[in-house]
Amino acid sequence: MAGKHKITQTKPMFGNARSFSMRATRRKFNPNLQSKSIYVEETGQFVSVRITARELRTIDKIGLPEFLRRQGLSLKALTE
């Protein structure tokens, strides 16, 4: 994944991989991105999005329109 994520601006984190001898080498922790189709009741259509697993749990809990409202986005932003 290059750059920032489209919806919540999540990006990779960087840290150290530690061997048994505690030698540090740099590594990258990528976000857990999933491709999902989410049904939107307002439009009666499915929207295909790439979201993290954490965002998917939040959408399951509060719904897609409320999630987008909290992020300051509209449904049109996903379809572009």
C-alpha cells in the first residue's frame, strides 16, 4: 500500500524487527486492508470499498452513513 488510505487516512507504521540476539532491522507494518462490498440502504446499491478490518467493525456497529458522517465524508466520495 502506497501513501495514505482514502477514507480514514491510515498509513503504514514503521518499527524494528528484533532477532533473538536483539539486532534491530527496520520493517513496515501495513494496515489490514480488505476489499468489501457494502450495501447502502439509502441508494439500494452496493458500494465497493477498500477499508481496514477495524473500520469494517465500526461500520458493522454504527452503519456506513454514520461512519462517513463522523469522518466528514459523503457517500459520493466513495463512488469516485
